[in-house]
Amino acid sequence: MKKETNTLKTKLRDGYLNTMLGVIARTLCAMSKFDATLQKELEGVPENFILQMKVLPNVASMSVQKNSKGQLDYLGKEPNKGQKANVVIAIKHPELAFLVFSFQENNAQAFARNRTIIEGDLSMAMRMIRCISHLEVYILPKAAAKKALKRYPAISFLEKTRTAAKIYGHLTLDLLPGKTT
Amino acid sequence: MSTPCYEFFCPVKIIAGVKSLEHIPHELANFSAFRPLVITDQGVKNAGLIQHIDDAFNSSDINIVDIFDDVPPDSSTLLVTQIADLYRKLDCDSIIAIGGGSVIDTSKGVNILVSEGGDDVTAYSGVDSLKKPLKPFFVIPTTAGTGSEVTSVAVIADTVKNTKVVFTCSFLLPNVAILDPRMTKTLPPKITAATAMDALTHAIEAFTCMGKNPLSDSYATAAISKISQNIINVMDNPSDEMGRLELAQASTMAGIAFSNSMVGLIHALGHSLGATCHIPHGVCMNIFLPHALDYNLRHGESILGEILLPLAGAEAYANTPSNQRPQAVIDYIHKLKDKLHTRCQLPRSLKETGRVEQAQFAKIVELTVDDAALILNPIEVDREDAMAILKRAW
Ligand SMILES: [Fe+2]
């Protein structure tokens, strides 16, 4: 019989993972509305394309879909009924996911260490990974982003602050009750 | 940077050396397989290599049921279905693939269909779609380069949808790989050189990219030293069977290394150039190898210098101060390319291929940044970086 030790700790961890995936998903959607870099990457992505990121087994998940305007919509944890994600990025265990989302291991390292599985259209997966790296520059503190990325781009503090402000603006709008985007 | 956590897997039985083909009947019997279908191509047939296999089955109680010898260089999922039909019609119970990358990948696809059933192999594409072992599958490589005999990947073109379908699953690994010097002896000089450079690239990327681990490192360094010690000798003495065998073993070792550590920038560029300009994979590797290593080095890659020992030997390594070793590796590879060019006109630059135009660079760049091999390159590569490397490789 499996015994879950330290349940409070694992609950906090799993809650944190869900929050982080949710933040990434909503930020991707928000930035797709104004950020030129993201929009350019998304141009090459087919309409109705779905990206799902998850932590196995069923610990945390998020899905986003490209709409007809070329922007991303947040679908929640799973794609809508009858739909299947075109790219799934899955981390094998919540402890391994925590290494990534607490910036002890970057995405490439997690993949190199066989902790991450990427399924589906790999060239689209590369595009979405670039989008996520791009957003991490803006939403993470510089020290964390430097650990999360192979190369931290040369951007000014002002540029970072401006974009971050736009993201938070869009996020707040998106979260207003009754508004579905 | 060696990873503090890694996976390593290679369950392929390797039979290498003189008269190793003669081991096949016994090995088939070990799998209770008595009705093998041989899958190969016209090149293998015209080089007279089938005769060696026939000879090996003489004085055995197993007969080859049939030989399909028409796999083209760019195989397709339709062909996979066609060969699977033949296998079923003849009631075969095992597959022997004889050839290079295309034959081996096609045979992997055939094995999926004849084991799992169905007519559409694309239904099993993606990662880990197969859940149980397939039919007994033997591979006899005739080019010393791709390493497909020890990889769990198959790439097969879907000519209807005009895409490349990728299959990744450990059940695709052959049960037995046979490296017999007779089978690579007649490989033409240019293909010998190109495939050896592919194998060298596998080993170097396995050693320098992020997925490296202690086990893949040991295969990679051993492969590098075998290739550098034998390649020129084999080019000058094509019928040197032992030299050929060394290259074949090196190719398999490099295959084991990279399939457990993955490749990086050189393959990302090579896949993209190959797809855009239809240049053979080994030629692409030969062109990009030193330039991509140079790019990684200039941006902070730190272990390239260690390759000098297996590549150039102990004396050259000891005589080179440690801070000059990385550059010495790159210089060595440039010189190796020159030597191969002198011997068989293997193109050293994009221009020398005569098949690339600078106007195609933009497309190659787009494909490169979308290539999954970049994930484990030690250095980030964006569009500008990829374009700069293409210009240097011109
Ligand atoms: Fe290769």
C-alpha cells in the first residue's frame, strides 16, 4: 500500500506547480495580444493548434489554443472535449517538475536528463518553447530567468518593465468576471 | 557539463568481425525464427552483397523466404505497407534489413505493421506508441555512418501528406546488428567519407551536447579515435577489410552514444540543409561540423578541447597547451576535410556542393531554429546566429 508522507508539503508543491502552469498559460495568452516576437512565432503555427503542458501523473496541467485572430486562448487544464493537443510537454514526476519551476534545473537540462517528454509536432514544440522562453524573460526576476534560460537576452530594464506592465494589464482584464478570452 | 541524472539503454546484440554473417542462422533460431524476409536496396544488390548472405545461409536449415530489393533512398509509408503485405503473404516470421539509413528505417516501419497489424504505419507515429516487442529484427549496415542499427528512431516520408513521420520507441531497436567487413568493403569512396563524417559528428555531438553522460562519453570517445585513426587509411586502401570494420564499429559506437545523449546544432543545420537542398546527410555534417563547433566554442562551450585526445592522439594532445586544445580540434577537422576533399571531392563548403544558393539561407534558418536537435545544444541559437553560421560555411 502506498503511503503519502508529508501530505502538506506535497499539497503545497502540487498547488505551486498548478499555479506556475496557470501563470505561464495566461501570460502566453496575454502576450500573444501585443508582443511582436510572440506574434511572429505564432504566425507559423496552424489555427486551432493546441499546446498542453502537464506534470504526470495528473498533478498539474494547462492547455492553450491558437484562435482565428492568431492569438492564444486559455483552455484550462485540458483541451476541450473531442480535441487533442498537437504538442504535449510532460514532466514525469512532480518532484522533477518542482526542480524546473523552482529554477534549480532549466528546461533544456530537464530534457537532457530524460525528465521531460515532448510529444507531437516537434517543430511546433520548438516554436512554443521559444515563446515560453521569451515570456520568462519578462515575468521572472532576472536572477531566476538567467537560470531558466540558456542565454539571457540583452534587454533594458525599461523595456522589461514596460512589457511586464502590459502583461499584468492584460492579465487583469482577462481575469475580470464574466469575460472570456 | 555531465548530467547528474541520465538514462542509458542499448539492448542490441552486436556481432562484429570476420564471418559474422555466418552467425545469423543460429541467432535466428535463438528467436525461433525460421522464415526471414530480407529487405534491401538496388545498390546492395548491384554490389553483389546478397551473395554473402546467401552463402551464410548455405549449410543451415533456414532459408530466406524472399528478398525485397527495391527500397529507394527516400522511402515512404506506402512502401512500408507494400512490404508488410509481402511479408504477410509469404508468411514470414522475421526481418533482415541490409543497407543504409533508408532501408533500416523502412524495415523498422514494416516491423511495426507486421507485428501490430493494420495497413497504416502512421497510426503508430510519435513517442512510445508501441507497447510490446515486435518480430525478430536483424540489421546488417552497409554504410558506416547512420548508426540506425542501434537507434530507436525511424523517420519515414508520408508522400500523401508530404510530411516526414517520426517514430520513437525502444521496441524499434533491432534484436541483432551484424557488422561484417565484407558488407562495407565495396562502399564508394565519397559515401565512405560522408558516412564516416556523419559518425564522427554523432560522436562529437554526443560528447559536447547537454545530454552527455559517462556511458555515452565512453562510446563517443572510442568512436572518435577509431574514425580518425582509420578514415584516411581506408580512403587510400578501399579494400582494407579490417580498416572498414573499424569504421563500421565506430559508427555503431557513435550510434549508441548519440541515441543515449542526443545531437545538437550540427544536426539541426544538417537536417535543414538536407531538406531544403537535397544534399546527402553525411555531406551536410562534413560541411557544418567545424563551423558549428566554432560557434559553440566562441559562446562559452567548454569541453571541446577534451576531444583532441581521441581525435589527434596522445602526443598531439600532450604537446598542445590546454587553452589551445579546442581550437586545435577545429583545425584538425578542417584539415581532415581537406584530405577527404583531395581524395574524393567531398564538398567542404555550401558553395562546393554546387546545389545551394544564398537565397535559400532564410528557409534553412527557419527550419534550423525549429529543429528539436537544438534543445540539447549547449549554446542557445537564434535566427541571426544560424544565419551567421551559414555564411561562414558558404
Ligand atoms: Fe547524423
